[in-house]
Amino acid sequence: MNTIIDISWLQLALGLLILVIPIYILRRFKTKLIGSTVIAVVRMIVQLIFVGYYLEYLFKYDNPWVNLGWILIMVLVADFSTIDRSELKRDKGLLASIFVATFLGVFIIDLFFLQFVIQLPNIMEAQYLIPITGMILGNCLRGNVIGINDFYYNLDRHQERYRFFLASGASKKEGLFPFFRTALIKSINPTLAAMATIGLVSLPGMMTGQMLSGSSPLIAIKYQIMIMIAIFAGTLLSVYLGIKFSLKVGFDRQNNFRTAILKKEKE
Amino acid sequence: MTLSFSNIDFAYPGQATPILRNFSLTAETGDIIALQGASGSGKTTLFRLLLGFEKPTNGTITLNGKELVNEELFQFRNRTAWLPQDLDLGEGSLEEVFFYLFDFKNNKHKKPSKEKAYEIFEFLGLKDTQWNTGFRSLSTGQRQRIGIALCYFLDKEVLLLDEPTSALDEASKEKVKELLFDKNKIILSASHDPWWTTRCNKIVKINSPVV
């Protein structure tokens, strides 16, 4: 296999010229999206340049503590994103619950794949740890936003149903079971759909990147299979733990749902 | 068993006017009570207070002299069956949602067979209802009958019935009475239906407080 051809900054700038086509279409249909497009493109470039330089540093020094610190920062950002993109308030207890759940979801899956499957001599090795964690975390974030949001949104909307279960002798766990089930199903559906169509409809980014870097397609698909399983397991685990941990904050001593944790508290 | 509301005041958060002011009521085993009052007078609120979903601003609710909080409340919830005005058992077929209540640890031993449950459905006029029908697609009257069947099978000591006959014809009402009236229970019902209230053995009027 050949190694990848580096792109010069000038060549990359040349690549941006293709944006003329979408901008023309957006302008022709008066979509008012040109401003948003320019902002999105600039943000993407700045963020990726920043990450590129940062990862260069991480890979070069490959210090386990720095790597762990970077992962904790990624989990923290994912934690705030989950809360901000959901119906929930930035409550300390909720932030802590989702932080721990996301971290455990990623950490357990990382440990399993890097230690037992790939059998890395050092599982904190940046070259493996950072990209694999990033892939799992990105999907955990999406799963958490869908799952946790669905759980609390439905509970708020159908609070009378939950109360009816409590009044019929259910424990909190039993009363919440149907809400929990629906949230898990909704959060995992996109990953299931992606697994079922992968390779047919699209070539995943990680696999494409690996092949471009000179890996054989057969190595690339093995990593891709592993990463899909890791994403599936990690997402479900972090959504499950996220909801479970947040229950301590979301209910009072009488097992009543505390609507005060929602952004728009309903009286 | 004695259930007491003593000098209850209650206002929903954000509302200046209390819905209940200085309300008291004592119910003993064998009492079949009709709570009467205009819409919004606090009949349903009384059930919610009793079940611990809302907390009285003043006053206490006791069962055999013990205040219904914490462990006492959990035990009480296990001794009640509640028929809300609009029963919502969620998504799923009638079979799934009906029997889900008997998956609870506290209710497992009361789980009826499908045949026995259907027998009661038929008795209540639900003979055309299929087990695989989506619960959400049932009419209000059908859902009400399902709720009544649940109250019957759960067989708890306290029955809280919110407008139990609002969507039923006279023949069905008679059957509900036959199924649920029991001298060994306390039955609290909120009802606008004279047919029902005249068959209860106590009538308690709730008047909204005058501001």
C-alpha cells in the first residue's frame, strides 16, 4: 500500500473553491443560508486546525495523564452539550450524573477493546485511545441527547401515567420501566440503522480515513466492525447509566417527579 | 381502617386562591362516599393529596392515626386502586398494558388469567375488544371499563374513583356497582352523576372557598 499524499495548505484552499456551487444554489433559492454556511465552514476549519495541532502534541508526547486529561475534557464538553441540547436545566446533580455515566460508558468500552481485543501494550497510547474514544463519545453524546431527553420529556408529558402506576402499587423502578424502555429504544435506533446499512449506503469516515492513510481495506473493515460494536455498546451503556444516575436528582422522597429539573418548569 | 383529612388547605403553585380551605373528612371501612362539588372544586385534588402527588399547604392526612408520609405513604399506595378520569396506560396492546400492572412485585399474586380477565371485560360490555388492540385506540368508555376491571382485580382496600360512570350507560353502571361496591373497603368517588351518588352511603359536598 502507498502512504497518503499530503495536501498543502494551498491545495486545501483550492478545495474550498467547490463551495461556489452550493453557495450559488443557496443564493438562487434565496435561502438566507449563505451567512450560516460561511460561519459553519470557518468554525469547522478553525476547530479542526486547533484539534489537529493539539493532537499532534498529544501524539508526540503521548503522556497517559495528558491523554486522560484530554478525555475528561471531551467528556465534560459532551456532558454540558447533552444537558444544553435537552429539556433539562444545568443542575449540578444532573451534570454530575451524566458526566459519570458518559465517562463510564466510554471508559469500560475503551478498556475492553484496547486491552482485551487489540491487546495494546499500553492502553493509554494516544494513537489508539484518542480517536477511538472520540468516535465512541460522539455517538454517546447523540444517544444521550435522544435518550435522556425522550425519558424526561415523556415523563413530563405522561406524568399521570407514572402516577397511576405508583398509585397501583408500583415501585419507582416499576413505574418508570416503560419510560426507560422507550428512551433506550429511541436512543439506539439510529446506531442500529447505521449498522444495518453500513457499507451499502456509505463508507464510514474512520474506514475511509484509514484507507487513505494506506491501510489495507481488510484491516480497515476489522477496525470498523470493532468501532461499530463499541459505539453500539458504549451508547446503550451511557444512556442506561445516564438515566439511572439522574433518577436520584429527578425525584423527591415520595417518588414524585421533580418538574423543577426541566427548563420550562410546569406548574 | 380510618382515613382522615384534617383541616386541609391547598393551593396549586402559582395560584393565589386555594382550591381547598379547611377541608376535613373521615372515612371508615364500609364507607362508600360520593364527593360532590362543581368542576374545579377540588375533588380530584383530594385524590392527588391522598396519594402524595401534592402536599397540603396546611393540615394532615392520616391512615389509622398515622400521617401519610414516606414509608406510610408507600404502603398506602399499595393499598389503593385509583381510577383516573382519563386512564392512560401508555403505548402497547391491551394485553401488554393491562397485565403490566400485575408485573409489579406487589400485585403479582393478583394476576388474573386471560380467560378470567376477559370474562370481566365481557361482563362490563367489552366483548368486542381484542387483546391485541392498541390501548390508545380504545374509546374513553372502553378505557374506563378497563380501568374498572383493573380496580376489581387489584382488589385493594381503598378505591379512589374519579367520575367512574361518566362514559357509561345505566346497565353498565349497575354492573360497575355490582363489581366494586364492597363493605370491606373504603370507596371515595368524585362524581357528577346522580345515579351514582344516590347509591353511595355518604355524600360529602366540597365547596370552593370564597375569596
